[in-house]
Amino acid sequence: MKQEIKQLAADIGVDDVGVCSVNGYHSPRSPAIDTLFPAARSIVVLAFGGLAGCEGVNPYIAMNGRLDLGAFSRSCSYRIARFIEKRLGGRASTAASFPFATRRSRRASARSAATTS
């Protein structure tokens, strides 16, 4: 199952993907997984790098790039969740991580997760 998810993610343009057990996930910045999706056993995390324009000096262009990145990341997350349900027989939910992390030293990024049971 893990390899099939990773292959689909690569095929649709996700920059990086990871899969872990919910038992190993603890974040002080996120609610407990069991409060969001009690039956979840695994978490699929998708990572996306932004285009160079997301860090541009023109705020209009930068914001449009970030909005496009958000739309793309949500679409990929949903497609992978549907794949988990339709092709792999699991159950899935999606959650996006916002705001986008930005620093002058690196490009904008977004993370999305699909939880599976």
C-alpha cells in the first residue's frame, strides 16, 4: 500500500511523501489525530515546493503563486485520499497544513495529509 501511494504521489507532481503510524505522531502544533479521525492507523504526508514567484518581491505575484500552490496541494491530497478509498479499500480524510511556511532562505512550502484506516 505504501509504495502504491508513493508512486501515485510522484506521478501527480508531489515533491515528497511520507507515511507513518499514528502511534508515532505527536505534534504540539496539531490536534491529536484521534480527535480528527478516530479510526486512523496511518498518516500520509505530502510536501510541495513553491515556484520561484512565491518568493518574489511583487506581493501580488507572490500571493497568486501561494494560492496556486494551495489549490494544487489540496487537489493532490484529495486525489490520494480517493485512491486510498477506491483502489486500496481503505478509508481516508484530508487535512491541509496552513499557513504556508515561508522564510527568506527557502521557498514557500505546503503540507497536506491524508489519514487512513
